[in-house]
Amino acid sequence: MAIEWGTLGNLWARPVFTAFVRNSRFTREMIDRNPEFTINIPAGEYDRKIFKICGGKSGRDTDKVREAGLTLAPGRKIGVPGILELPVTLECKVIYRQEQDVSLIPDDERKRYYPHNPGRSHDTDEDEHIMYIGEIVDSYILS
């Protein structure tokens, strides 16, 4: 998955990565079916087209791995692969999931990120996020 919103932290005495995924995204469907994910981070120089393709196209319609020229590496402790071109790898298992209550978001942020303007062309303006907290069960650098 390609995500823009996420954070590292510690919860319930466990290292975690919290990912925020829009309801409409194919990523949400995949993570709901298989509650595991990897976070893959560049180390040094990388081809910026990776994020343009992975963050700009839906996996429903596009084979992002092929189009971006990515090389998958099997996970060590989970069934989700890492990406050789983005070698810093966090393997995560979902330990908590919660749908967002937009009414609790400050007005200025809600207007900016959840405007619900049907006339806008950006589909992500129309729906909220689901928060997935993944326990980091392994971390490593692929080579």
C-alpha cells in the first residue's frame, strides 16, 4: 500500500505503526481481508516514479508492482512482502482498527481534509479514514 498518513509509536508496551487509510481505497479492502502490512521506506536515492505510481493509481486497476518496476521480497514473519527498492522494512500485524469520527476533528482540519465537495475531482475528499494500528513484529533492511 502507499499511504501518506502514518506514525510510529508505542502502544500497550508494543512498537507500532499507525496507518490511516481512506474507506474508499483498495488498500482498505486488502488489509481487512489480511490484517498484515509492511511499511517500506527508501534509504538514500530512489526512483520517485514509485510513489507517483503507487500513490496515484489504484491497485484495483493497475499492477503497481509491474508498472513501477518493483521487486518483492518475502516477509520474514508475515505473509506480506517487502519491496527491495524501498529497503527499510517494518512488518506489521493489525492489533486495533477504528473508523474515524469526523465530528471530533477540529473545524479547520475537517474543512481542509474532509470537505465533501461532490464537484471536486479528488475522490478522497468524499470519505473518512480508518485507523489501523499494526504491531511491528519485525524490522530490517533488505539488500
